Amino acid sequence: MKKKAQSAMEFLVISASVIFFFTMFFVVIQKNVLDKEKEQEVVVVEELALSIKDEIGIALGASDGYSREFNIPDNIFGRDYEVTLIDNSTIYVKSAISAISLSTGRVEGNVKKGVNVIKKENGTVYLN
């Protein structure tokens, strides 16, 4: 009877140890995946801000009559974010994880999610 009880206890200890190590392994993998997703979101937020700044820069350097449409995504990796033009000269993009602010030239109007129209008339750049 003692041998059966001892074998059962050894089996439980080994089984619990294996379950514990597998659980820890999956927790570490999940943490790494989440860290990679956060890094990707930071990069996407930065690229979005830079692309808006570039659009404004192109319009500022263009001659009167310049007009172009560009698209701003509705979300980043399925999550909402904010995009605004502060004091008509700074683009600000903020997600739950990251935020970036870039100085641009003087622009009248505001940036929005979806289709944006940028144009230059009489030396002034208008956005939407």
C-alpha cells in the first residue's frame, strides 16, 4: 500500500512540475509577443507622424495651385489613436502606447482620420 501511495505522490509532483514549467514557458512567450506588438505600434505612430509632416512639407515647398489627397488610417492595429495639428504648426499623434509631436510649417486647418486634402493657394497651405 505504501508503494502505491508513494508512486501516486511522485506522479502528482512530476505532473505539477511539468505543468508549472509549461505555464511559465507560455507566459514568457506571450510577454515577448506583446513587447513586439508594442514596438511595432511605436514605429507605426512615428511613421504616421512623419508621413503627415512630409505631406505638409511638400505642400509648403510647392507652388500655388498644388493639391493632393492622402489617407490617414482609422486605427492602428485595431486600436484607436488621436491625430491633431496643434497651433497650426505641430503635428501630434498619440496612441495608448506612444505619442509623438513634430514641428511643421504653418498650415491652416486640421488633420483628420480618413481622406485629407492638402492644397496651397496664395502662399498658404490649407488642410481639409
